[in-house]
Amino acid sequence: MTESEQKWNLMNRRSFLKKSGKAFLGLIASGTMMGTYSYKIERFWYQIKEVRLIVKNLPQVFEGWKIVQFSDVHLGFHYGIDDFKKVVKMINKLKPDIIFFTGDLIQLGNKQPELAIPLLKELNALCGGKWAVIGNHDFYTKNDVIKVFQSADFKVLDNSHDYIEHSQQRLYIAGIDDVMYGDPDIGKAVEGVPDDSCMMLLAHEPDIADESSKYPIATQFSGHSHGGQVRIPFLGPIIRQDFEKKYVEGYYQVGESKMGLYVNRGIGTTDLPVRFFCRPEVTVFQFGL
């Protein structure tokens, strides 16, 4: 190899190393920026999602009523009371007639769920009250979490139902125990509700919808999935859990009855304290016929 060829190869190697170094540093910078964004920004960039909800057998007196659903706060997992205050203010500004909470108030291991009572008590539902079921993270302190909600004027449904009455018409709300660790019983929850009634179901884990669609339920409201928390374009959700493999986020029609199912992306996070292309969600439903 001539001296000029050796110099040329040396220049090429230096150029390659320089470009590779810049690319490597660029990747590190991009990764750092993405990590900062997903941890510090998107986790708290709440989306208010509006959904026009067409409901079977809805009594006309409830048309135009507004439901607000929130879910999966996971207090104690990189998320505290001060963070939750913003969500409570956001919900109250929406002036809901009914509030649904669909499980996982706390992160597993949080032994002070009572700290949430003052904020939960601040939530206002103008006409139809506040309703809740527990989730898989709530389950091991189930009784404590139920007492927290009851102290904040929520009706907690545990394989049971109740109703909202307005102008002598009734809207039934049923709820079941946690699917993952509890003893859910849909049949027991809806027992005694007239077949021609309008009934909603609160169930933390969405995939139970294949079973609940066999009952006279108009719409199921669920959480649990967090929408996947991290969503990669063209690949979809990355973080998947049991009982949310099929229904991940948004609105579905399930089974032969075409029962409505809505899966809320939740407020907090679990496993990893990040969100990417998957903002936390508060859902506003406007009833229609």
C-alpha cells in the first residue's frame, strides 16, 4: 500500500469514528430527552376525552346527563396527593352528573389510602352520585380502600348493584369484585334488576367483557390497562397485563349483544413511571338514546 493510500485510509477511519461518535452521542441525547419527556411531562399531561355514549334502554329523563370516569390513580407509585389535586379540580370543572371510578386508587404496598379521603370528598357529582369498584392493586387492602371511598361519599359496588332514580325512572349501576385476585360474580351483581332496565357495569379489568356481554348490560366501564402506558407507532402498546390483552383503550362493542365497553387509560402508572404516546385520561360521557 502506497503512502498516499495509507493516509487516505487513516482519514476515512478518523471520519468514520467521528461520525459514529456523533451518532452515539445523538442517541444518548435522544434517549435522555425521551426519558425526561415520558417521566416528567407526558405522565402529567392529562387528556379530557369526550365520548357521545348511545345507551340501550336509557330512560329519556337521563338523556344529556354527563358521566365522568377516572381510573388507576396508583397513589404511592411516583404519584402523590399533590399530583392528584390537579385531577380533582379538572373533574369538578366538568360538572359531572355522575362520577365513576374503576379501580386501583393506590399502588400495591401503599398502607395509607386514607390520605386520599379529603380529595375524594371534594369531588362533586350533581345528580347521580359517585360510584366505585376496587382494582387488583387495591385488593390486598380491600377493606381499607372501601372505607376510604365510603368516607368520601362513594357508593362502592362489590358484586352488587344500586340505582339512580330521577322523575320516577331508574338507571341501574352494577359493579364486581376484582377479576384478577377477587371473586367476581356478575350474576350476583345484576340479580334482581328487571330485564328491560338500563344497566351499567363497573369492572376494573376490561377482558371480563366477553362474559358480561352475556348479561343484560348496556355498557361496561373499565380501566386496568393504562392504555399500554408506552405505545410505539405501528407496534401499539408495550406494557400489557393480564385481563387486558384483548381490550386496551377506547370504545368497543362486545359479543352478540354488542354491549358497549369503554376502557379508560387511567391517571397514574405502574411497573414503570413513564408514559409515551399514551397520555393519562379523564373521560366525559354524554348520554344519548
